[in-house]
Amino acid sequence: MNKINLYQLRRNALAKEIFTKTGGGIAIISTAPEMARNRDSEFPYRHDSDFFYLTGFEEPGATLVMQVSGNGKDYDVQSHLFCRPKDLEREIWDGIRLGPEAAPKTLGIEFAHSNQVLDQKLGELLADQDAAYIRLAESAEADRLLRHWMKQVRGQARSGVNPPSEFHDVEALIHEMRLFKDVHEIDIMRRAAAISARAHIRAMQACKPGMREYQLEAELLHEFRNSGSQSVAYNSIVAGGENSCILHYRAGSTELRSGELCLIDAGCELDGYASDITRTFPVNGKFTGPQRTLYDITLAAQEAAIGMTKPGNTFMQPHEAALKVLTQGLLDEKLLKLSELGSLENAIETGAYRRFYMHRTSHWLGMDVHDVGSYRETTQAQASTEKPWRILKSSMVITIEPGLYIRPADDIDEAFWNIGIRIEDDAVINDSGCELISRGVPVKADEIEALMKNA
Ligand code: GLY
Ligand code: MN
Ligand code: MN
């Protein structure tokens, strides 16, 4: 399938949802704004994921408007793209713009207009649409624009024109679609994960005591960009020694010291899709006894979670499986005291493990690193009670990332101080289980040691 058809199919699928819900309506989805970093300098531009999902269009200053008209039995959809007009002067400075003249053919969209006529056109497009699908409570600016458009439609009331009387959250519909990745998306995610895996290998092989965290970050970035990735999917974490126990640490200037661990959580973004990999390795290439013990517990927890990552299980089952192994390991190593807690079950129920493992094992992965989609079942039947955790299905993508973080404390054996370990892989759920797309980088302790030795 060519790319244009892909986006048309997605718009059509969204139109079908709108038709099913309200018999028709209008959907408005804008892309992300550009953001100033400081004087005359902007943050690297990143499109809005929902907008890109429906258009494949990466320029700023664009809005998609979809008109879904139904006759009770069937529906039709016509899409309008509002984009930056051609402007020779601006294009000399900022780069080529597609422009509304070329947009319909290039993007396979029915109509395109300059974004300068967005206000006027939206007044027309919103007229006599009962249901409008927008991002609810998105921003003050979006609210202001909506008020402005609504005012224009209300201004036509005496001509018999009515504004929409219902507003719905368009994100809920798009995010449900995005939760299930199509073949095209999974292909990109496999390639993104392969690049990130190579970057982790490169960083492990470059690592030597005395280097700084930012130098390993540079190795990661080299592999990302040299492989064609446009960006990081999130700020890279390169955490040496005690920094490995800080969950959202950034690569800093700490020296990487022999005898300590280095935790790297880094993934590239490729063609709009994230990868998310964590590996933890000894700075000098050889795990100490206590490091190895906790590493193997974490890996066993990940294996247990992987075993539960299959269709029909709930989103929480991999987490519960990991939790059991981690907590048993903490009891075995006397980091949690069986004499105080009584049993493994009690250690889990009371949350005693949270001192050493304070995050969940998984999240959705896709265009966004913490991707969209409800973690609970969304059916109406359960609307009045607590909704059950989401059932895993083929073509969902999740991370599996157990960890252990041991900060210094009087009641903790000093041998374990400052050991922070996380092992994270990306899993595409398939018909029988899951495919780990990030295993291009070794994960077993022996294999990591061998890799570093042969550097
Ligand atoms: N890198 C972010 C996360 O693992 O959730
Ligand atoms: Mn993650
Ligand atoms: Mn991560």
C-alpha cells in the first residue's frame, strides 16, 4: 500500500467512528506549534502525533478538518488541510513549504487551503454541523480559536444557520486507533528499535572508566543520527553509579568509575515512531557479585513478564509476574525482611517492594514513547464500575522494563548501595505471544561482559 492510501484509510476509519457515534460531524485536529528556545532560535520542530497519524504531513502551521456526512446508512468524508501558503521570502530563510496548491495530490487529501483563511473557512465548515469533534480543554489558544469560530457561525443565525450543539473528544477516538499498530507502523518500529539496539552496543563498547556520562550520550546520538533517525524519542538517560537510582536522570557530567554500574535508557525516534531501550552494565566490563545477583533477579523478572505478554492476558499480568520475581529476590537477598513481612504475598500486598521498585513494568509504545490509548477496557457495559485492565491484543506494542534501585540506608547491606538496574525491551504482541524487537543488544550478563571485553 502506498503511503497516501494509508493516511486516507486512517481518516476513513476515524470517519466511520464519528458516523457510528453521532451519524456524522466535523473533526478539527491541528498540528503542534513551533516553540521558541531563546532569541531567534527554536526547539527542533516535532509535529503533533495525532495530526501526523491522519495526514503524514510534518510541517508546522497546519490544521486538518474532516467533514463526515451520513445518511443514516452510509457516510462520506471530505478532508480539508489548512497549511502554510507558499512564500518565496520565508522559504529562502526557513525551507520549502508544500503549500495548498500541491497538497491535495501530494497528500491524497480532498481540499487544501492557506492557513490564512482558516478562520473564515471554519465559520463555513462548522455551519449546520450538529457534532464537532475537537481536542477538549487542549489549551487557552485552542479555546480562544474555537470561541472565535463559534461566534462566526452564531452570527449567521438569522440566515437559518446553526452552530454545533455537541462537542466530543476527538482524541479518544484517534488514540484507540493508535493503540493498534498496522504493518507499516510495526515495520518502522522494528527499524527504530534496531538502530537503538546498535546505539546501546556502541555505548557499551566505548565505555571505559574515567569517561563522562555525556561522552556515552554522544556515542548514542552518533548511532541514532548516522542511521537516519531524526531525533531521540526522549532525553537519553546515561546514569553512572548513584545516578542509576534516579529514575528520570539525564546524561550529565558525572565520571564513570570502575566498580560502578552505568544505566542507559535511550531510544531514537524514526519517521515519527519511538523506541525505548534500557541496559545496565558494569563500567569496567565485569559485574561485581552483588551487582550480578541483582542483575540476574531483574532479568528473571523481565523473562517472567515477557512470558505473560500475550493476547488474552491483561495489561497488568506482566507487571504482576515481574513483581513476584523481584520481590522474591529482594527477600532472598534480605533487602526485604521475611521475618517482618511474613510472606512473599504480604510483601507484595503491602507494597513493601516499592522502596526498591517504584514504577510499573510496562507502558504503550508508539509515536509517543509513553504512547496513547486507554489502559482500561473502555466498553460502555462497565461504565459505572471500575473498568478492568486492558486485555492485550495482537498488534499492541508495550515496553517491558522491570528494575531495582537500592539507595544507601542504614538497614541496607553496603554491598548493594547505589546499584540501580533497569532492563527494558520493546514487545510487539502477536497471535501467540510477543516479538521482542529491541533484542539486537545483548541482555544476559555474560553476553554483556563478552561484548565489552571484545570492544
Ligand atoms: N524512557 C522512558 C521510559 O522508559 O518510560
Ligand atoms: Mn519505557
Ligand atoms: Mn525507557
